[in-house]
Amino acid sequence: MLFLGLLTRVLLPAAEPKHLTLETSLRLAGAANLSLQIAQERVVEARSLYEQQRQSLFPWLAPGLAYKRHAGALQDIGGSVFDASKQLGSGQFILQTQLELGESIYRTLASKQIAEATEAASQARRREILLAVAVAYWDLSRATVAVATTEESRRLSSRLLEQVSQAVKVGVAFAGDIERVRLQLERTETQCLQSRMETGVATTRLAQLLRLPSEIHLEPDLTEFIPVILVGTNRSVGSLIASALGLRPELRQSRALIAAARAQHNGVTKGPWIPEIGAQVGVGGLSGGRNGNFGSLDDFQDYGLGVSWRIGPGGIGDRQRIRTAAARLRIAELDQEKSGDDIRAEVIEAQIRAAFAGQQLTSASRMITAAQRLVKFTRTRQKFGVGEVMEAIDAEGELTRSQLAHLEAVAEYNRRQWQLWQASGLDISSDKSR
């Protein structure tokens, strides 16, 4: 999919750019992402299954019509065989229920918990999609700004080439200096191509996440390309872990799955001791007679009630079912414990990476300031000796590298902030970018 999008972008003429903000991207992700839609449909399915289990606890109505005819030999209750010709017609309404009451109750409780687990899984998937879209958006923003940065560097290198060429003509610079500047210009051209390629890749990835046409040209809002704070840097690791353990939907899913497994375990240990109940109430009309005579229609009523227990396989004393349910419950408990350990490690790692990204951003800001001062001092020199030309080339190169490093530092910082937001389980509505 990614390769096809890049190939389409190369072969087709540039489309009208589509301007995009981070907020719009996140909103489109929630509405259009296929993985999220699948997760939401699974929630609908789980809720429907729960309703089916719940409705199985209620009786059902069974209306019906019947016709029966017999001709020929027939045996009576005393054993005598005789010829008979008769027919019978009936119509009835039956209100009936047949409940394995114990297991039905616990099965319904388990279905409810599974539905809640599925909903929590959908919320977890939503957070993963938002994280992926945010990271893709920052990658696109970084690549877009990098294109402008390398274009400016190429423009400056071209101007320096013109100046050195003029200086060579008047005899105040060496001819070899032209090749040095031209080499720097080629390096800048390569950086421009690299930045444009990265922009195409980032556009395709973001368009794929948002289910937009792969050939579309996305332009992010570059005023948003600044360091953002989703999780306060003064938050301790302990408070972030506590937040994650209380808010992460993955743990809510684990707790719901444990509750479902416990309900299933109760269904096979306690459920068989609750009797199966069968009840039936029927009303209708009956008419029949010999040969072709139906006679008169008479009404009738049927009532029935039964209570029973099941002993053996599938009922009381089925040790294998009990062992299976106990193992599933233990697996669910171990999965929750493992998820808690994984989330703790994820929060600690995300916090460390976010702090390091902040330090990198500070260092990159200082580096770009130093490079700007170096360029400023170099440009004030008017001579074109070998040393001065090399200094100018080195200064321009350092500035470009510093600018690109700063762009990467901003993008990395924002990516790490979003990953820390994801790990901590915080609500994005209460942790705005600042």
C-alpha cells in the first residue's frame, strides 16, 4: 500500500494540497480508520451476544396448527386390531420455557463481562490509532519544514557559488574554490531530494491511516510544529504508574475478562446445583372424528412443570469441566498480572525517553543558536582566500545540519510526549497541548 502510494505520487501530476491540522487528523482517524471500525463492530457483536443470552432467560410463545389423518388397521389399548378411518385437527398457542437455570444465569453474567472487555479493547485500539496518527502527523510536519530548510540552504549555496565565481574572475579567489562550493551545493541538492522523499513517505502513511486517497498531497499546519506538552514534566514516575494502572483500558479489559472467567467457573461449579426448569402452558381448539366428519370444535388447556438435575458429564460432578474453568480463570488472572508489569515498564521507559527527548531539544536549540552566530560572523568577512571560503562552506553546512537536527528534536519530543500520554492512560481532553 505504501509503495503504491509513492509510485502514484511520482507518476501522476501533483494534486491540489489538502491542508490538515492535528485536531482534524485525530477526528478523521476516529471516523475513518478501518481498525477502529472493526473494533467498534466487535463491541456491537459482543453487546448483541449478551442480549441474546439475557433473553434466553425468558419464555417464548409457540403458535401452531396441526392436522392428522389415519386410515387402515389400528390397535386399541386392549390389544385388538381393527380397521379405522379418522382425522384430527388442532390449533394452539403454547407459552414455554426450558431453562438450565444455573448455567444460564452465569453464562449471561459472563457475556456481559465479555462485552465490557470488548468495549475496553476498542478504547485501547482507539488510543493506539490516535498515537499512530499523531506520530505520522509530526513526521509529516518535520519533513515539510525540512524541505523548506534545505531549499533555503540550497539558495544560500547557489548565491555563494555566484560570489566565489565572480571573485575568481577578478583574481581575488582560487579557481578550486568554485569546485568546493559546487560540491557543497550538490550535497544540499541531495538533502533536498531526501527531504522531499521523506515528505512523500510521511504523506502516504498519514493518508493511509486516515483512509484518504493515496495520491493526495497533505500539508500540515506548520504553526503547530512546536514542542507540545501532553504530560507534565513534573509528574513523578510513581504518579504516572498509578494513573496508568487506574486508567489504561487494557487493564479494564483484563479485569472484565477475569470477571467473565469467574462467572464461567461459577457456572460449572455452582450452576449444576440449581435445577433445570421446564414449564409449559398451552391453550387451543381440537376437532376430529371418523371418516370425513370433523365434529364440533372444543377447546383444551395443557399445563406442565418439571424440575430436574443433571449428574455426570455436563452437570454435577463433571471434574474436567471444573478443571478447565479453573485453568481459564487462573490464565485470566496471570494475564492481568503480566499486563500490569508490562504497563509499569512501558510507563517508566516512556518517561525516560520523554525526559531525554527534552534534553535533546534543549541541546539542539543551543546548537542552532551557535551555528547561526558562526554563519553571521563568517558572512561579515569579505575576503575570498582558501580559508575564508572553506569557513563559509563549513558554517553554512553546520547551520543546515543544526536546523535539521532541531527539527528532528522537536518531532522526537512530540512523539515521546504522545507515547507518554498513551502509556499513562490520561484523557486527551484534559491534557491539551501547550
